[in-house]
Amino acid sequence: MIKTAQLPASTRAASRLPDPIRRLIRSGPAMLGLFIVALFVFIALTAPLIAPHDYDRANFALARRGSSALHPLGNDELGRDMLSRLMHGARVSLLLGVISVGIGVSIGVPLGIAAGYFGGVLDLAVSGLIDILLAFPSILLAIMMVAFLGASLQNAIIAIGILSIPVYTRLVRSSTLSVKEDLFVEAARSMGASDFKILWRHIFPNIFAPIIVQSTLQMAVAIQAAAALGFLGLGAPPDVPEWGNMLQKGRDYIFSAPHIVLYPGLATMLVVFGFSLLGDGLRDALDPRLRK
């Protein structure tokens, strides 16, 4: 009697996973990005519980002190604990990124689908508006909008969200133009399906993967833009522990106490790096044309 080799349980479990998940798991950079993002999400969610000190408690006797046993990352210009402020700053930065990306998705995706599917005057109008918005440098347009609306965290979120609308509109429009020419869409139309049914049941599921990938990459862009606005004094109020805000407050001490600007800059770089790696990994996993 011939015995068949039994695969390990972990291998059998992995083989039952969908192909995109298996490709994502096999990607080292994507897993590194997922780990970084998950770490910062965990810190943001549990900051009030795991932060060692009150992030807003000043102690002028410890102002600009370096690392110590009680304060591993040192203290800022007012003697506040840097580690606690960075943990609470992760909450602000990630929340800002999520809301601004949500604004871009909720407005840009419907505009892109409508322009790509119906075409005609609607497509010309939407494309013209998007071209106008893309003609301005993104950070300059964000500064102009925040200066017009007023410097605040809410207005910074709105400005960054508006900046992401053209990105989603252009992506979804091009994807819709490609999908609506497929045979299954023509078959649904010939069977008398309404435009809404075709859009919801046939087109949207086939353009969902690019939206997910773009949203992951756009999180990195939003966090980076928020830090830039905070550094310019156009974002969060001075008492809010936002990373760009911390950079702006600590730039006067870059030579006497470099840790005040080093750690917020590293935190911003790491979370942007993590979302970029994860977005690239999702793109490779969800797009079969990019399979090696």
C-alpha cells in the first residue's frame, strides 16, 4: 500500500487562503509595512492606557532633558514627557489620515464612477474640475484652503480630504472606463439591468481593489501633509500633541536638544514608510497582472 505524504498543518491552512492573501503573506516588505502600521494603530488605540505620563503635564525643571529612566525619550521644551506625547500624537495623526481619506473616498469615488460610466457633459465637467485642482501643487493648495478657512485641526482635515478627491476621481474614472467595456457588463445591459444595478453589482466590485490600494497609500500622503501643515502652524492648536506641531515647537532647540525634533520626525517617517510598504504589497497582491 502506497502512503501519500501529508503536508504540515500550517501548509494546509495556508493553501486554503485566497490567492491575494497568500501573495501578501509571502511579501516581506508588505509584512513589514503591516507590522509597522499595526504597531502604530495599537499605540493610538491604547495611548491613554500605556502612556507612562500625562502628555500635557509640564515640569520646567526637566525642560529639554535627554533620556532617563523615568523618561526614556527625554522631555520637551516645557519638560513634558516625549514618549507620552508621541503616543497621543499617533492618535491625532492616524485619525486625521482616516477622516481625510474618508472624505476623498466618499466624494471622489462617486464622481469617478459617474464620469466614467455616463460620460458626455458630466465627464467633461468632472474632468475639467479635476484638472484644475491637479494644476496646483498639493501642499500649496492645502495652505491656501487652511488660510482661507482658518488654522485649526478640523480645517486641516477638510483641506487634506479635498486634496485627495482628485486622486480618487481620476483613478476610479479610468477603472470604470475599462470595466464598463467588458462582456459581462454588456450582457447585464442587454438583459435589461438598470444603470444603478450595473454600477453596484458589476462595476463597483471590480474597481474595489484599486480603491483599497489607493486608500492605503493615501493614508501616508495625508499624514505627511498633516505634519507639514502642523509644522507651518496651520494645523492642530499648540496644546495638541500632533507630530508636525511638535516639530514646529522644537525647531528652536534643534542644536541644544535635538531629541525634541528627532523623535516626532522618526515617528512620521516610520508610519509613512509603513503605509507605503503596505500599499505596494496590496497592489502586487490584488493585481494579478503584477504577479511575478
